[in-house]
Amino acid sequence: MAEIGDIHAKLAALKVHATTPNGLARITVNASGMVTEITIADDAFQRCTPKQLTAELNTTIRGGVEAAAQARAQVMQPVQAIVDGMADLSDIIPGAPNLKELREQFAPSTLPPVADESAGKADR
């Protein structure tokens, strides 16, 4: 059980930082995938347009959230290994749903991508 406490502490402290390709902004994402901080460079609006900054921020946020999910999965690996070795609900109760299949069906990597409204639009 001490391992659970360690995992909880690691998750509470987990922060992922990502910087836009041109160094215009830096974001911080926590273990839950929430953006907790955005810092924009003092000269960002002199170096790009608001649309360009928005596009870079959106891309960087998506990358930061993905990196946070990967870091969280790595921290959770010891628990996940135990859960993966357990019997599924459908193995115990006939006719019950297979929870492992449901979890895989709704995993972020299997969901359709969210449409990017800025894709295909030229800067004016």
C-alpha cells in the first residue's frame, strides 16, 4: 500500500512543460491533462500575429496534454499491471459487460480526432 501513496505523490507533483516552436509561449500541464499555466513571451506580438500565436499555442497545448498522458501512464504502470492481470467482470458474472473491451473502446487513442477549425484556413 505504500506504493499507492508514492504513486499519488508522483501524480500530484507531475508537471509537463512545452514550448511553442518559435519560443513564443510556454505551457505547463498537470497529471490530469489540464493546462495550469501559459506564459507568453514579452515580444510575442511583435514576432507574430495573434492568429499565428493561437495556432502555435493550440498545437503546443495538444502536445503537452499528450506528453502528460504518457507521463501519467508511466507513473501508473505498476497499478495498471495489477489491474490488467485481474479477471474481468464478464469472467465473474455471466452476461456482464466486458469492462476491458469498453475501456479500450473509449481510450483516447481510439476516439476520432477533434476537428481543427483552423486547419486549411490561410492567414490573412
